[in-house]
Amino acid sequence: MNQHFPMTLKIIDPDIYDSSIMETFPASEAAIELSAKNCTFLAGLIRRYHPKTLLEVGVSAGGSSALFLHILDKLHLDSELVSVDLREQWTINAKFATGWAAKKLYPDKKNWHLYTGKFLPEIIEDLDVEFDFCFLDTVHKLPGECLDYLVVLPFMREGGIIAMHDTSLYYQVENAFATRVLFDAAVGHKIIPPQNTQSDANIAAFQISQDTYKYIINIFSALSFPWDYIVDKRQIQIYYDFFRKYYGREAAEYFLRISKWNNAHFLKKFREKVACKPGHRV
Ligand SMILES: C[S@@+](CC[C@H](N)C(=O)[O-])C[C@H]1O[C@@H](n2cnc3c(N)ncnc32)[C@H](O)[C@@H]1O
């Protein structure tokens, strides 16, 4: 055995699940987009770490918002939840507002703060909060959650928890590996549930340590994997300004270069795909 390597990976955490939470959680009314098992993982994290300030990015109907509010209630935690979503209307049915299900289940929650219609860098500074816990569940395709992780990190407490969903979605959806790339590229104390099924592997977390900051270059570097959608000029400018402020000019310029070549690469691939379609006329 090489002394530099441990005998086990020490990342699988058999005690992390808290299944008591799901017995009373109204999953279908909440229109949650997480499996029951994945919910028990989040419940276990909150039971263990007792975060006082939580941020979730990616709300949809508000299923995970409702879950967090439910878990906090059950654990008698007087914590604040901030939920952020780019869309004002529910992506699945635009007749409903983003977060509608959580609002219906918890109409009077004073500890829930929902922000919609903006990118995270446009919101996070004004919140003036240091977060203990963050849950990322947005695009799933690169650059996706990697960008918002870089936005969240300067506002997280050292020792705080970053959890993310859909870390194995790429088995079902082509190129949906943004959170897998993020989880694997990030450095920190990794926490994953026992992975007996593919669905168990669809959620993961890590605890921020000094090495998380030290090796942040991994995340900027991982952004050079091929992106799977066009990031428009406005969004690039917003994130460029943020990165310049919090990570410095070199990191921001690196992001800008990567954005240009990735957008060009995506367009090229897209045009080739369209040109190959039967019936396409040049
Ligand atoms: C998978 S759904 C979230 C599901 C929710 N967490 C749940 O478990 O019920 C993804 C959401 O992310 C939002 N979204 C996509 N890109 C985003 C971004 N850059 N910032 C914030 N929200 C984003 C979408 O509008 C959508 O509502």
C-alpha cells in the first residue's frame, strides 16, 4: 500500500440520511423535483450541521424550498432561507409564479425570502448574509452550477456546506453533468450517501475548508470543458464583473476567454448538427 492513500475513500457517509423527515413531508403538494431518498440526504445534512442561514439556487415550483422549511420546522431551527431563481414564472407552466407550491404550503413564513427574475450576482451582495448552507439545483449543463458556485463561495462561511442535485443526471440527460464536474473539481470534505442506486448518486455535498479556497483554480479550469448552451453577452458581463471583484482580473479575463471559445464551439457544433438533419437544405 502507498502510505499517501487512505484505505478507503472516506467520502461515503452511511449515517447521513434522516428518513424521519419524509414521513410527514407533503412531497406531491410541494411539486418537489427531488426523490424521497435525495430529500433524506438534505435532511440529514441539516440535522448534522444546523445551518442558520441557507441559500438555494433553483426554485421551480418551490419543492425544495418547502422541503427546507419543513426540515427547519421539524428540527425546531430558527434559520433563514433565501431562495433565488432566474425565472419569475414557473418553467413548467408559466401560469404559475416560481415558488408557488411553497407559498401555498407555507403562506406566512417570515424566515423565507424568495428572489426571482435575476442572476445570483445581481442579488447576493445586497443580501449582506454569510451563508452556512447552499443548495445548487439549476441548469445541470455546463457552465450551469459551476458559475453560481463561484458566486456563492465568497459569501459562504468556512466550514459551511455546499450541496448540489443531479450529480448523476447525465445517465438520463445528455451532457447534464455540471454538478458532477463541480463536485469532482471542488476541494473540501466530501459527503455522499451510500450509493446503492443511481438515484442515490444524484445528490452530493462537501464542507468548505481552507483548501476549498486554495484550489479554486480547479473550478475556473473546469469551465473549459465544452459548454452546452450559449451564455449571452449580458450574463457574461454580469459574471465577469463579479469575478473581477472577488477573484481578480486574471480569473475574470480567463473566464471571458473561455466564454468566447465555448460559445463559438457550441454554435459550430449546433450548425453541424442542423446541417446533418435529414431534409436540411443548404
Ligand atoms: C431543476 S429546477 C429546481 C427544482 C427545485 N430545486 C426542486 O427540487 O423542486 C431548476 C430551476 O433553476 C432555475 N434556473 C435556471 N438557471 C438559473 C440560474 N442561472 N440562476 C437561478 N435559477 C436558475 C430554473 O428557472 C428552474 O426553476
